[in-house]
Amino acid sequence: MFAGGPREHAGGQRHPRADTAGDRARRLGRVARDDRPADVRDEAERRPDRRARLQGRAARYGREHRRAHRPRAGRGDAGAAGAVLEPTIGRHMAVERKHPLIPAREVDPRQELPGLEQAVLERWRERDVFAESVRTREGAPPWVFYEGPPTANGRPGSHHVLARAFKDIYPRYKTMRGYRVQRKGGWDCHGLPVEIGVEQALGLKSKADIEAYGIERFNAKCRESVFEYLEEWNRLTERIGFWVDLDDAYRTLDETYIESVWWALAQISRKGLLYEGHKVVPYCPRCGTALSSHEVALGYEDVVDPSVYVKVRLLDSDESLLIWTTTPWTLPGNVAIAVGPEIEYARVRYRDETLILAAGLVERVLGDEAEVVGSMSGDDLIDRRYVGPIFKLRGVGQQTYPVIGGTFVTTEDGTGLVHIAPAFGEDDFGAAAAVGLIDRNDAATLLNPVRLDGTYDDGVVGYEGRFVKDPSLTEELISDLDARGLLHKREDYEHSYPHCWRCGTPLIYYAKPSWYIATSKLRERMMAANETVGWHPPHIKHGRFGDWLRGNVDWAISRERYWGTPLPVWRCEAGHTHTIGSFAELERLSGRALDDHHRPFVDDVELPCSHDGCHARMHRVPEVIDVWFDSGAMPFAQHHVPFADAKTGEDLSPAAESFTTDAARFPADFICEALDQTRGWFYSLLAVSTLLFEQAPYRNVVCLGLITDAEGQKMSKSKGNVVEPWQVIDKFGADAFRWYFFTSKQPWDGYRFSEEAIGEGVRLFLKQLWSTYFFYVLYAGANQDVLQAPADALPADLDRWARSRTAAVAELVAERLDAYDATTAGRAIAELVDDLSNWYVRRSRRRFWDGDPAAFQTLRECLINVSKLLAPFCPFIADEIYDNLEGSLASVHLCDFPAGEALTERDEQLEEAMAIARETVRLGLGARAQAKIKIRQPLAEAIVVADGQERAAIERLSEVVREELNVRRVRFVEAADELGEYEAKANYRTLGPLFGKEMPLAAEAIAALDPTRVAAAVRNGEGIGISVGGREHTLTADDVILTMKAPDGYSVEREGAHAVALDLHIDDDLLREGRAREIVHAVQNARKNAGLAVEDRIELWLDGDEALTDAAQAHGDYLAGETLAVSLKAQHAEGAIPYPSRYSEQTEIEGLRLQIALRKHGV
RNA sequence: GGGCGAUUAGCUCAGUCGGUUAGAGCGCUUCUCUGAUAAGGAAGAGGUCCCUGGUUCGAAUCCAGGAUCGCCCA
């Protein structure tokens, strides 16, 4: 029957439109938007017409429906609908509702999601939900998350939303699984990026400028700038639903944090792993600073440099070594020539000279003029000596230099002979140190004729004070070599060479003293620790990260800068050093207490030398600590460990030990950052943790990929393709933003990011979910007495199916989230929602109209479970649905994740059966389409070919199939005989391994069998013997695949062994019924055209072709019922319509004329 | 120059242990059904699974080489 609701309540009282969640949300949305940056506000205001349109439509729609489906009990007291929207503050304060099963408030079908989210945020604030979600898990097993601290000196971008979305989903999920997940926020405050920002703001260009400006003032500016965008960060963090404790965030500039870092470094120093050494670093002579590897990577450019081949005369010989270099300016620093010990070298007669170079390069370097006259290995050359220096050095007479071995020597280009200048190359430095030419820890042994500003010192005769990267200098050097007969040839060489990303100056590699942590001694231990880590994606473990660990070199942790944790090393004139491990120790030794241990204050603190018998004063070394060490110390420094736990004194080891045994603080169960952190935070955490505690600081790492624009181009301000997060949030909402990141692809693959992509997710998933939820609330509102009735309703198969499907998805989602695979989990939820919306609700519509309690209970339960499953993904919409439908806890985020007992047991047979039934429907609809028979036209019979379990499944659900296909009967046939013929094919998967090379023959043999006989045999469980290549085999049911051949003369859709045929014979009875349905459709249209409300009763007159009026008469009750006609006159006669002036229209059905006239009843 | 990852329909992406005719969503065309759903359903068009070679009865899938893109490193 048509809805009882509207008919009975058509006369119900009007009531003022309730203040819906949507209204409230929109209000809040407007208020909140005003806080936003101007550009965001503008963006919002550019679309007023769209919003107005949506609201107008929503209001119109809502009004119609509220009239149509007015609840039986009436809602004159707006209590249930409106007043409850003021949530009460307090723990577990649930929404008041009439009855636990009745939704608390009405739902706007066109709800604008960003506005809704604002309202949910408000509710979270009022009910203190985040804190509560941690509090309620007090005493529960901890699950530890570490926040990788961003720097708040820039505005947050979309990639930060990505990271924060993933940093949120797993903690939320684990909380719902019963863990206690504390989430301390954090901010990275120190470092060169901060300094550079301030330098630019102040117009400072060099370190000298900074010192002239004053370190104290400079650092004060740095301190301010670090939090320049803190407010926006906080706002974005909250808005996207990243739950993290920002009020108690750690900050790397805090005194407590610095003290923990000092403690860590002192521990490392005590283990003998902190040392000062020389290393060759990329250095910008113009900026006067070494660059970190990250900075270097920013500045590679392809350039053409002149390269030179230089002849160097061996001692006591007429032979010359032919060396090759792309940096002639390093030749004055030459102290040796390296050969590859394994490489074969040739002695070559070339014009009037004898040259030595790698045998494999002779032709390339010398052409065919060269004549090889001998050969030797690299080993043979080692320890021979040559005469130098190549360029005249003040105070250095002619002397000899050695040929040494170097594993880095290759024959890919050059000559296989490498000139060694230890001050200007890492390999050079290492090779020279390895043979004792220099002492790593004694600067005096290093020949370095270049000053810090990149000019030669006075030792380079004739070139004093010249800038080494000056192209004209290079030319002069080359001419000089040529004039002295040392130049074999020059040629241009194209290569990529690093430049300073700030000023564009080519970098030079330059030996400088620097402080190091001997991490290379811990290589094995770090690799072992890495083995305990679950990486997502897994290839990082032994790929990018494992490789990095394997190639580990000592960590250069000092920076000659200003804004950072000061290096706590004090040194006296005699060279004794002492590493301070606490503020108390510093105070005790120096007698001075500091409020701020940053530079410059700490620079002035002097200590007496701690070495026995040395009475010199100690001064702090000038460097600050690499910011990566700050971040690596975060597991303990964020808690001021060990100081916060220590009772008294300076012996802090017990406190440190208790830290590593405290499961609530160490190690982390989960961290998540972008892929570029493999060399950054992922490494610094692991290194510091291995140094101090000899174990990995994290158990699971999720690595996120890069966000690019829709064309795959990197987002950059200069390209103007940056998608601002506020833009997206304002338009689609945070749930949509998050959903896109979670489900569009695996996060480590990177994103091609566009607004369209996010909009698609909203339309296909969030809107669909909302719409299903709206449907439930709408009908629940109109059937409150049904909901309050005792729950003794018998669920239909469809209900059991919906519950089982939900349980199946819940299992999968939990399993996938445990494996850090949000993508598969999210997609499964989307499929579930689609099933609920497009199958469960569609199939159950009539039951909702009729007020079947089982349908209400089922849909409500499924929606609540969906909201719980979805809570970690889309925390806003999930909470809104939960709060309205259930609300016994203050938030869905305080609920347990649906798992185990909380769910209905699965009925996998039913799930399977429904899948088969739906497939049958699909085939049947295909058959209809093929026959071009509209669904409105009923047919007598659908003939289904199905057997065994398939048949049982369809029979169980035959009502569904029957209704969907609009047929009177579903009939089964076992064999395809009535519908066509079988075709037997070989199952390659089972037979392939058996027959191997004979497989094609076997397939042929099976195809040649009589399919009917095969089908019969399979049905009866008999085997069929075949013989292929002399081999006998008995085929089982698994070995053959039976498919149907297309028959003639039927409308059949088939797929595999499954087929549906429709009886196309339409008798008069069916024809009349089909016509009646067409007439209903036409009358419904006429009602709409006449501007009637859905529940209006009509008087109806039909006139027209006799075939139609006959049908209308034959199905009068049906027609009247569907169209709410209190009276119906249908006749084929002139003047049959007495009131043409009310409303009438003429239409055609199947080419037959129909005149419809109607008027509203009771007017 | 080295390492890692990616490459499947116009677009965004799935694709299990190597197995029969490679899928989904969006978009497009046609039809259809609609008073929860700017929705749903059916059909159609659309594919050199980046290329070449190899292994195999059989390769999108495994191996080698190459191309292109991205990231990391030099």
C-alpha cells in the first residue's frame, strides 16, 4: 500500500520550522569564517548565489517533506527537534531525546558539510571530547604516538593537512580499540630556515651582518618569528580534526627541552662518541657557511666547466702521469695522485712523450695517435713519487709527492688518475688521511691554500687573493699550465654542480673543523634496530632507509650559526674539553645561573678547566647543534627526561632507565611523516635512540608521498598551482579533505591533487551517506510509535544481509587499519554505504513507508555502526550521525570500535546469496534492455538457469529478484538446455600444472567433448576420462568450466554458467497492468504539474483511448491508491471529464491518447 | 652519475599464487527507472597493460635491458 503516514496526517498541525542542525551549523559557519584570513573570506563570499540556491532548495524541500511526513505524535513541542541542539557541558552528557531510538533532531537533506563540521567542533569543545577520549582509557594499555614537530614560521599547506590527517586516523582508531593514546603536540623552533627568514626580513646578508646587528637581538627576532603562524597552525589543526594536545605542546626552544638535549649529548660524549674533526663539507664562500645536504640538494644545476688534462712528471723517469680535473683551482692544494689498485694502466707513447693513464681510456683521451708500449696495475704505481708542487707555493720548494690508492677511482671519465687535494674533496680527504698524509684531528697537517671567503691565501704565488670560482682565474691557471708545458689538453665538461640555493654561488668543497657523533660505529646496531620497525610502504625498510643506514657516516652535529641549542662543549686553551649535561652542572661549575641558555648568554659562561693540573679557563665552543638532533631527542626531551623524573642530584641514569621501561612513553607505536624524512626525522630519531638506549624509537612508520597538482607538477608559489587548505576546507569540508587523502590512493604513492577529485569524493560518498541518514531520520520521525514499540520484529533476509555486510566490513576495516592500510579500509566503507543506500534502502522503501520495525532497527543499527567505522576517517560527519541516532555517549569517538561481540554474527552464506541474487537481477535487467521492454511492463516469468547453491541462494531471495525484474514468477531450470547450449572449456589453473606442455592439446580435447554430457557428468559428480599425449586423466568438476552458448529466439543474458531468460509473451492481463502503471506515472506527473503537494487527495478523471481506460478500470484500486485519488472515473466517452477548468492535461502512452483531469479533493 | 618507486581506458585508480574474454569510478553516447539521493540501473564506445628481449604450455604479473616521470642521493 501507499504510505499510511501522509494520508493519516494530512490534517496535522503546522508548527514553526524547527531549528535544525543545518541552520545552526550555517550560523556557526558564518561566524567562524569571519575569523579567517581575508583571502579565504573572499573566496567564501564569491559564492553567495550558490549557497543561497542550496539553502533555498533545502528549505523548499524540507518544507514539503515535513508536511508530507508529519509525525503521528506531532511535533508541536519543538523539544525533540530544536531545543536539544543546545548541548549540555559535562561528561557523557547525552542529548535528551524522547526515546532512545528516536533521532534527536531533524536533518537537512542539503546539509552543507563545512557548516556542519563547525557545529560538531563546537560540540567537541563543549563536551571536551578529545580529553575525555583519553581520560576514559585511563589504565588501559598505552599506544604511543610521536608528533614530528613542524616549524610554525610558515603557513601550513595542503601537504600538512595530508600529514595531519594520517597522524590523526590511527590514534583515533586505536583509542576506539581500547588503547590510551596520549598525543602531545610539538613545535620545531630552531635552525637555519628560521634564521634565513629573519635575515631576509631584516635585510641581513651575511654572518657579519648578523653579528653587527647583535646576536641577542637577532635571536629574539628568531624566537618571535617561530610562532608567527602558530595561530593559523592551531586553527587549521583543530579545523581538520587532528586531535593533538596543543596546549601542552613541546617546543624545542624551551629551557627544559634544551636541558634534555644537553643531557643526551653529554651521555654520548661520555661514551666517547663525540669528537671534533675535520671534514670536507659543501661550503658557500660568499655566505660563509657550510650547507646541509638538504640545502645542497636544492641547488644542483647543469653547468659546463672547463676540465683539464695535466701531465705530472714521475720522479727519476721520463714518464708523466696524466691527471684530469674539472676544478683547476684545486691544483694548488694537490698533495698526491690516486690510482685504482685494481685498474689496469697503460704506458703510452704519444708524440714525443710517455704518458701513463688507465688502459681503457687511452683511445678516448688520446685518440689513435697513441701507441701503447706497456701496462701495469694500479698497485704497481702506488708509492711511486712525482715532482711538485704543480703550482708554486710560498715557502715550498720543489719536492716529491706520492701516488696512493683510492677505491673511488673509476675509469668512467677522466684518465683513471685522480689528483688529490685533501682540503677540497671528501674522497681526497679520506684517502690522504688513510695513508697518513694528514691527521684528521690536526688542522696544521692539512694543506689548505683557500681562505674562508673563497680566495687564495698568500701562499699561492701569483694568485694571492683571487676568488677561486672566478672564471678568469680558471683561464689564467690553464694558460699557466700550458706555458709550462704541463697541459695536455682542455675540454669543456658538462655536469651537474651544486650552487648555493640562497645566492647562486657555486659551492666549493672545503675542509672545516666540525663536531661529530661517531654514528658509523653504531651502524650495525642501527640496522638491527631498523629490523624491528614496520615500514609502510615496506620497501623503505631495506631500500631507501636501509641503504642510508648501511652507508652511514658520522653525524656532523655542529653548525656555525646562532639560533639553536648551543653545543654544550667547553674547552680550555690547552685543548681540554668538557661536555655539560645539565643546567645544574653548569651552575655548579661556573657559579652562574642563566634564565636563557641560548646564545649569546651562554657564550659568556666560563668554567675552570676540569682536567687535573690544568688551571686554564674553559669557554664554550661557538657552535650550535644541528636542529635534527633537537628533533631526534624528542621522545625524551618533550618530557624533560631525565630531569623531570629525577629525585635529586646529577646522577640521572635511574631516571633515564625508567623512561625506556615506561611503555606509555617509549618507544612510539606509530609515527607518520613525509617520505623526505628518511634522512631527516626518521633517521635522527633512530640515531639518537640507538646512541642512548640501543633500540628503535618507533615500531611503525607511515611514509607519505608528495602532493602535486592535477598535472603531476610540484606545487610551488612561483607556478601558482598551490591549493590552499582553507580553500578546500571552506568549499568541501575537512571530512572530504581527509577522505580524499585516505581513499584516493595509497598515501606513499603521492597525490595528484585537485578540487575536482575532492568534490567527487563528497558526491559519491559523503552525500550518499548523508542522504541515507536523512532518509532514516525522515521516516523515523514519521514513525515514532513504531520505534517505541517493543523490538520483537522479525528481521527479513534483507535485514540480516545488511547487518552481516556491516559486520564483514567492520572486520575488514579493523584488519586493514591494524596494518596501517587506511586506503583499503576506507574503500570498503564506501562500498558498504553504497550497498546500504542503493540496495538495502532501495529494496526496503516500502517497508519504511509501512512502518516495519525491523527495517528501522536494521538501518539504524547499520548507520550507527557505519558512523563508528567511519569515525577515524571522517570524524565530523560520523559524530553527527552517531549523536543524532544514538548519542548515549557524548561522542562517537568515545565508543568502542565495532568488533567482535558488538556486531551481529556474519552470515556468509546470505552475503553470498545476495551477491548471486543481485547478479541475477543484473542479468535480468540486461535481458529486458535487450528486448527493449520497459521495467514498468510486468512480464509473466523469468527463467533462471542456476544449480545447487546458486539456485538455493536465488530461491531464498526470489522475492527480491521478482520485484526488481517486475515479473510474476521466477522459474528455475537446472540445465541450460531450455535456454541454449553449454560449452565446455578447460580450467587452465587446475590443469596447467598437470599437463604442462601438453596443455594446449588438453584444452583442445576438452573443447571437443560433448558439452551436454560433460554438464550431466559434472552434475552427477561423475568423472570424465580424457587422454592427451598418452596420458590418461579423469576430469573433475573443477577441471572444466561450463559456459552457455547464445541461443536464438529468447531474450537471454548469460554469464558463465548463469543465465536469465525472460518470457516475452505479454498477454492482455500483463498488458493492462503495464498500462495501469504507465497511467500512474502519468498521473503523478500531472499532480506535480498541477502544483499539488504530495499528500493532497484528488478527484481524478481519465478519458482517452479505450485500451487505457480499460486498464485504468481494471486496476482502479491500485491506481487510486498510488495517486491518492478519493474518486476515479475512467471512461472512453465524449464529455467524460466534467471539470476541465480545474486541471487537465493530455498525454500519450505507447502512442495512445490519454486525457487526465484532476482537482484537489475537499476544496 | 647512483639508488628507490611509478608507468594499466580520455581522467583517477584496482588487479590475489603467473591461468580462460584485464576491471571499477568519473567523463562520453543511447536507453531506462525515479517523490531519500543534481541519484540509481542497463547497454555501448574507449586498452600496444611504457618499449624490447627472455623464462614458461601460458606473462599486466617473474627476469634482463631500455624509455619516461617522481623522489632521494651525488
